[in-house]
Amino acid sequence: MTFYLDAAGDAQREGTQSVRTEADFLRFALTSQPLLLHGERLCQWAEGFAAGRRIPVQKVYSPRAELQQLLPSLLPEEAKQVLQIWPEFAHDATLRSDLAVLVGHLVGGHAVGSAEHAAEWLMMRLEVEVEQQDLLSRLGEAFTDLIPNPWKHVYHADHGALELLLLNWLGVETVDTGSWPWPVAFPLGLKASTQRLVLERMEQQLPAQGAEAFTGWQARGAIPEVLKLGATLVAHWLLTHSEALTPALVQRLSDFLPVQMGQNLSAALPVRLPAPLPEQVEAWGHWMQRDYLPYRTSATADQLALLPTLRAFAKQFLALYAKALNGGAHADKLVWQRCASLQGSRALTLVAVCDGLSLADLVTLQRHLTQQDITRRLSDLGSQVAFSALPTITKHAKPTLEHGIARVLSDTVAPLGVMPTQESKVRQALEQGKPGDIVFWNYVETDSLYHKAETLDQAKAKAGTTLLYLAQRLLGLMLDAIPVGVPAQLVITTDHGRLLLASRRSVTPPMGFTPEGRASFGKWEDIPAQGYEVGEDYAFLARSTFGMTKDVAVLWNNETFVNAVGATGLEICPHGGITPEEVLIPWVVYARDLEFRLPIVEVSGKGEAEKPGTLRVRVINPNPLPLTVTAWDGSLSLLLEGTAEWTLTPNDVTERDFHVGRWPRSADLPKLVLKLTVRAGHGAPQTVSAILTVETEELYTPTTNILDDLL
């Protein structure tokens, strides 16, 4: 026989006789069965009785009593409510044995004191019924001693402050006294109720703030999931407020929009023939994104009107390329030189060689990377253009990347690193890699999808799916395969671009030349001293001048060579030629786990050519720490007066107006480039390129006819 003493009066124990009165105790006290005695007075009496007769006693507690022992500030009725809301606490004694275990279980098992626990607690409190709010508030107070200082205000908040607290952490809302000191970005995905709250508040802000609302959300460090919701709202707003639509805004929103929505916004921008190719090579990438690609990819553009631009580009590019190949200016733009420069880096480098990836597809791939990287571990260190090896045919262009040398010599030197096509082998190489190593991933699907497509629309539809899958694979390799603590970077590039049209096979190759896409291979007689010649439809290139294994004829227009058996018809986005989209290829670098996220820099202004004016530089700092602009570089920096060190406020938009003594002419705009060097504390500096929206008014141009008004 054993007496089990339940002073609180609500414990249960199987195999015992429950006793609640003195009469029942006297009736069962001398039997052999174990007794469960309820109530403090009866337990005291039974304990004295048992001591005189050497009957063993044991104190027992109900789940409610045990809960109150863990959380002494809870009232009995509150403890009962907890057991009703979370019945598992009544059935599992281990959950009541340790306060940290119990509190962690309340919000899905997240570690107490973590950002995840605080985020889950906030969302849970907003989800429960109103009558349970007071109980949860009391619970938060009861276990607040377990919570470190950065998160205490989350658990102390009354119900009226919860929405503002959560929206502030999500970057949607500010408070009069400034933001709470959130140590990290919101770490969890949003529950449905939280999504509804975010959308409701965003919709309230949109009428008054317009597209500027998105800038505020970005500056306050909103997580990608929130920015996706906001970008979609702003995009719909812009489609009915086209006066607010700018290329810079479309570029910023597109990172967070579904592909089709981003394309709809781009299509709403006015389409103009591209400005002339800038003389300054550093501005070519900007010219491609701002001028050339919007026109080239527009469904309403007159592609024949682009032919003068294509011919002019071919002449300028070939002259510059021949000099670069022979050690002249811009040799560092050659893609194989870029690959070779990665040797000895302080990081382990994954080079994703996305076969045939155009700069147009790169925009989609980067958008998917941004949207899929929900923990924001990859930081975009900048996009540039590189020069593809010539001709832009895979079997000729790809060996230059792998070996880091011109094609004519690529068979004579060892490769820079392994170049598998199988993801499993890439993963294995990264797992075993060390800083300074280069691991290539030869990803061929970005090329084959175009070769297999029957129509241009089919290719575009398949490209979106392929690039999403690629983004997911790249993130898996960068974030999971490379060991934690190993500095790592991702380079996205390609061996060649591609013509962004459905092209007719209509051009007969030169006599004795064998066609392959938009290139034909053979032997060129009577080579001029410059080593190339731009003709009516194609250019001849000498192998000795361009580091190739054969002489080649390459198309600079919109057509394709009739194939080897004389077949005509259409070919979807072929390659081998020298249009801008075929030879100016992506070179993008991402760093893993950078100490801070790069700011967004936008420059805007409108002035009269040759006159004084003002440019506004606007910087969005999405970090919870200040950044310092330590240097200004690029052709535009030479025009700005008063540049100096500049502190960027955390989670905010900082703007400055700069005087320009002599406003640039229209012809000079494509040459403008601005790069800022930024640093967090005493950390390593990083460079970020500005998005430029600069316009010029010219009273007179060489084409102005003063008699026009009289006609």
C-alpha cells in the first residue's frame, strides 16, 4: 500500500483509489490498495497517519500544478486554459519537466531566445481568438526571463501593439520613435493571416506613396517574400499610372515579380531605336540593358531598322577585339582572361557556364535567384559584359573558358578546373574544394532548349522553366554543398550568346566555306592587314588575328546561313554570328554570406546640354547598419562636384543633389558610368554600379531644320 498525496486536488493516477473526504479515508485506510488523496488538509492528515504505521507516501501533481510550478505567475484558471489550448501538455509529462522545452513547444519547437521563436510567437498571437490574447500575453510575461534582451519586447507587447511590431520587423511599417532594434531580418515564411495583414497595410500605403512605397519597404530590409507581395501590388498600380514607370523602377521590381508580370511592365515602357554604341567600353553593358535589348526583344520593334546599328557594332567590336586579343586595351574583357584571373582567389569559385545564355535570359535567371534565396545568403557583386571567344559556336568557344586561353592554344595547356555536366560531380568537387579552386559546371540545357524549340514563343516559355530550375540548383550547390566557413563565390557566365530572333536560313556561305549556324568555316585568301573585313551580310575573320583554328565568315545581320544540305526555313535563336547579344556575354559574381547587402544606387536628372544642372543620387540601404561610401568612380563621377565620403543611414533612403557644371550632351549619355565603393565598419569594401536615368534637352542638333515650322 502507498498513499499518493495530491495537495492541489486535481491529479490523476491509474490503479489507485481516489479519496476526497475523511470518511472515505477511514473506510480505505487499512485496505491494501494504493490511495490517491486529494486536498491539502486531507493530505496532511493522511501523511501523519502513514508515518505512525510506516506506510510509504509519495507526493503527486496534476498537469496544472506542474505547469504552475514551471510558471509560478500563472493563476490556476490560466493554467487550465493553457492545457485546454495545448492538450499535449496534459498528456506528456516531459513537456512539463523543463521550462525551455515547454516554451519551445509553444511555437513549433524553435529554440527559446532565437529569432525564429520570436517571429513564430508574434504570428501565433495574431492568429488566436481574441479571448485568448490576454492568456498569451500573461504567458509571454511568465517566461520572459528565458528571453535575451533583443527579443523581450516581442513577449511583453500587449495586443494593440502586435500588428505594428510585426509589420515593423517585416519592413512594411515604421513607428514614430524609430524602428525597434531588430538584430536580424524576419527569419520565417509568412502564415496566411500574416500575408493578409501585410497586403492590407501595403494597399493602404499605395494610394498616397505610389511606387515610392516599394522603395520604403526595400530600405527597411523587407524579406523577399514581403517584397514579392509589394512588387506585385506596385506593378498593377504602375500599369494604370504609366507616368510613374521608369526603366530603373522596372529593373528593381522585376527581381521580385513573376516572369510574365515583369515582361508586362517592360512592354509598357516606350520602345525607341537604341542610341549609338558608346565609345567607352565600360558603358556597353548599360547600353545593352537600357537601349539595345528592350528594342531587340520588343514584339513591335522594326528589326530591319536595327541593321545600321548592327553593322556599326560589328566594325567597332572587331577592331577593339583584335587589339584586346593581342594584348591591347580591354584584354581583361575577354571571357577566358576573366576565368584565368579567378585562380588564386581567396574564395572557392563555382563558375556556372550556362551554354548559350543571353543577357536577356540572365535577367530572368537573376530574378529567380533573388526570389529563391529567401535567406539572402548570396550578394550580387555586380553584372558586367565579357567578350565571347570567336566564333560563337560551342565547340570552339567553350574550351577557351575551361583552359583560360585563346582557342588556338587551348589544347596545349591544362584546364583551370574540372568541367562536368553532371550536378552530382559538381557537388562532389565543391565539397572537397578549397579557396583558390575553380569548379566549372557545364550547364547545357540553356542552349538545347532553343535548338529543340519549334517556335520562338515555345522557346521563351521553356526558358522560364529551365532558368527557374537552374536557379534552384545553383542555390543548392552554393548554400549546401560548400562547407560552412569556406569563403565561396558564384560566377555566372556563358561560352556564347545567341541571336534573339527567329532567323531565316537565307544567306549562301562563301565559296569553299562550310556553314554551321551563323558561322561558316574555310580558308580565306587575300587577308588584309587588319585581319578582318565587314561585308554586305557577313564579316571575314582571319584565324591568326582572332586566335581561332580556322578562318571564318560570321553574320552580323538577322539572317542565318543556308545549312550544309541547302535547307532553308527558320531557325530559333541561332548563334555563331557577331550581333551584340551573341558576343557580349554575361559575367556576374555573387558572394556567399557577405557581411552586408549591397545598396541600390539610382541617379536621375534632366538638364540642358552644355549648361549647369543638378543630378540627384539616391541610395537605398537595406541593412540594419550604416554604410560608408568611400570612393566615387566612373565617367559620371568626373562631372559631379563635391563628392566625398558619405554615410548611408541604416534601413533608409539617402539622397543628395550634386551640381553639374556642364550638362552632358545626348550623344554622351550612353558613355556615362557611376560606381560607388561602399564599406560596413572596417570591413572589406565592395563596389556597386548605379542605375542611371539621365536626360538631356538640346535646343539645336545637327539635324535641326530651322525651316520646319514654315512647312
